[in-house]
Amino acid sequence: MSENVQSAETPQKSGAVKELVEIVKTIVYALLIALFLRVLFFQPFTIPSASMEPNLYEGDYIIVSKWSYGYSKHSIPFSPPLFEGRIMDKPAERGDVVVFKLPSDGHTDYVKRVIGLPGDRVQMKNGLLYINDKEVKREPLSPVKTRVGYGVEREVARYEEEVEGGRKFATQDWGPDGDLDNTDVFVVPEGHYFMMGDNRDNSSDSRVPPALQGVGMVPADYLVGKAQIILLSWKPEASIFKPWTWVLDARPSRFFKVLK
């Protein structure tokens, strides 16, 4: 006569399995909540270059609001082709600091300022910005020293520009004879925006065509969101692998700075 052999888990083993399942469920729920918040409300970005100085510096950690312009496929990580156009579409305003996908590849994140709206005529003449054939007002600010590459610093001019509607923001200018200081007239197509960096002589933006590794005109569908606040900031020398730089290279004066 054979005996039936039954295997039974010990209470300790059964409890460990249940605990593991609960941990996995908690992690999954947390990831889903984080994804939900990232798609619908906020997304963090790190500034990788100096193209938006003197308002955004390399190493700034910014928060972008996703609802400001409605939602497109680019509001979702990896830009899955789930739908076309924008849901709850809201137009961007002149002067907004915007994160968008580079039109030429649809994946790379860029941050620039909205200068031209659909139908606008935009031109640079001798380093001065013209919108719809009118020179944009600007007032000189105190100059600032900035790095121009290979550890070299130089003093550059700063200005406060005022665009239509009374929006004011600071810009940085290396002089009136740079490569992008004299351009043709750009006419912004319907459903597109003209973007420029605040660091006018050190920004590859809508003044540069995609064929020359520039931005060109940005379709409204490629807007990710509006940059609202600098949450944290570190100098470029800071490294996650050097914990002492987390304090020594922090820029606390830039923490929680609201963007204009």
C-alpha cells in the first residue's frame, strides 16, 4: 500500500511569500502613481547647457507643468503614437519658458523661450530682436562673467527685454556681430512656435534650420510643458559619485526660484 505524500508550506515560508507579494504590489502601485503624476501634472528636467543663461544654468533641476498646454503623445514617456494632436489644447504665450521635443527626431528634450507665435514675423538685426517689424524694447543690466568653453571666462552684456504684453525677462549677449545676430525674416507657420534661447549668442534654436542641427519651427504638438520653477541646482562639477560635491557645489540661492 502506497502512501500519498502531501507537501505543505511552513507558516514561516507562507508568511514570507505573502510579504514579498505585498512589497511587489506596493512598488507597482508607486510606479503607476508616479507615472500618472508625471503624465498629467509635473515632470522634472535637468538643464544640460548654457543656452538659457542668465535665467537657467547648467545643473538647474526644473519642474515642468504638463497641463499648461494640454496633452499630446509627447506628454507620455517615450512618445508612444497613441493619438494625434492635443487634448485640452491651450496655446503657449509669448515669453513662456517651454520644454519641447526636438522636431527633427521627436525624442530629444529642449528648453527655450517662446518668442514667435503663429503668424508672427521674427528677425534679428545687429543683435536686436524684431517681432512683426517692431524692435523689442530692452534695457541694459549689469554685465556678468560666464564661461565660453575650455574653462575660459569672459564678461558679457545682459539686458532686460520686454515683449508685447509687458512680459519682461533677462537675456545675455556676447555682442552684435555673432553668427545669429543678423537673420532673414522668419514667418511662423500656423500651429507652430518660434523658440529662442536667452543666451542669444550661444543657443541653437529656431534661428538655425534642422539641416544645420538647429531647432527650426516647433509644432504645437511637440510642446511637453511649461517650466515653472527651479527646484534645486548644482554646479556642473557636482557628481553623484562624489557625495561631498552635493554640498560644496550646490547653488542654494537658486533653490525654489520661480521662472519668469
